[in-house]
Amino acid sequence: MPHASPGLDAYLRRIGYRGPRPGPDLPTLRAIHALHVDAIPFENLAPLLGMEVALDLPALRQKLLAEGRGGWCFEHNTLLQHALSGLGFTVRPLAARVAWNVPPGVVNPRTHMLLHVELDGEPWIADAGFGGMTLSAPLQLAPHLPQHTPHGRFRLAPLDDGYQLEAELPEGWRALYAFDLRAQLPPDFAMASWYLAHYPQSPFVSRLMAARAEPGRRHSLLDNRYTVHEAGGSTVSMIEQPEALRRLLTDAFGIRLPRHPALDALLARLVAAAS
């Protein structure tokens, strides 16, 4: 059993894990994955407010654990990687090209991070940071096999140099991203994260995004458009007041909002621009 560490203990408290210290097995991996995406939201307030997104472990623990914030894929999956490693799992990071909502024929750079987890000699993937389509369970790295998660079915389609993750939607299977199995290093993700936070055409610097997957439903927010996805369908609400948007981020997404002098102006601008 791995030794206790304050950082790991703080992570388990943040995601609401109860019981004895877990070990490196499939029930633990599934429980950690589901609790993480429920407790720690996806959100991009930092780049929207002009704040730097730091990926070193002390900064991630301060932001996502101590301050009650969320983040994007590099933050989520770096934190998850360290937690799983601390529990005794064999984990390495992978990089992906996003295909979700990308026009056919457009090839994006590798700007998404996911995790390869080896468990009893079998490969799995884990990903706690893909916004409104974030996995809520790990997937066995098995091609063509539709796999059930608490929030729908997913499958991995083989490509010449890797795999494409696909989600089953009412209209059929949709591609989320493509990846290969080459391990990546922290500088690779630092460069991609900086690009997303500074490139003028990056949606992360112009549009508010938030997502959270709780048992039985998904919450997603794009600017002031709030959607709740449940098994029976989806409901959409337009948030028309800055204070209501603030409450939504706090209550539905569980974000402890940063005390930033530009936050109120940002929320007012998002509501006004969509009206």
C-alpha cells in the first residue's frame, strides 16, 4: 500500500472519497474517476480573466483543492495522474487532437491531455477534463467495444496510428478526439496550455465554459446558455442577469469563484453579449 501523503489526503477529501485508503484496482479507479468529475468542475475562468494557468503540482493543489476551483484538461488530468500514481497505479499522460465540433478535414494540434492507466496488465484510459463530454468512468483500451459509463456509452475506434474516442448520441456516434500511445512530458502540455490561454482565436479566451458530471445528469454552460442533460432529455436555460450567472457557477457547478477585480465585468459582458 502506498504511503500516506498530505497532497493525496487533500485530494481524496476534495472529491469526497470515504472509507479506508484505496488501492490500485478497478473499483478504486472507477470510484476515483466518478467522484473527481462530480466534485471538481471543468471551467476556464482563469484564461478569460487573463490569469496564468500553472500546471506545477503545488499550484494545481492550491487552485483545485484548497481554493475550490476547477480547470481545464491539463489541470484535471495532471492532478488525477498524481493522485492515481500515489495510490499505486501505473499512469502515463497522452496527448490528443480534438475532433469534437471541428469541421471535417480540419486537423488541430494536440491540445488535449488524457491518461493511460495499466491495471493488472491491461490498458485503460482515464480522462477527467473534456468539458461537457468528460468521461465519468475509465474505458478499457479495447477497439470497437461500446462501453457503458454513468453518462452514456463510448467506444474506441482504431486509427492507423492510435485510437479515436467516440460518444454515442441520439443522432449516432460522434468523434471526440484522436490519440496515440506515445507518452508525453510536462513541457509538451505546458506549451499546449499556454497556446490555448493566449492564442487570439482560442475559444478559451473569449467564451465562458463550465461543466460538471454528477450522478444522473450533466451540467454544461457556454457563456450564458445553461444546459442540463439527463436520461430523458435536455433542458436549456438562458441566464439573463450577471448575479444569476454568478449563483449558477457557484451552486450548479460548485465553483468557488476567484476574487478578481474583472470578474463582475466579465459576467456582465457575457450576459449582455448574448441578449
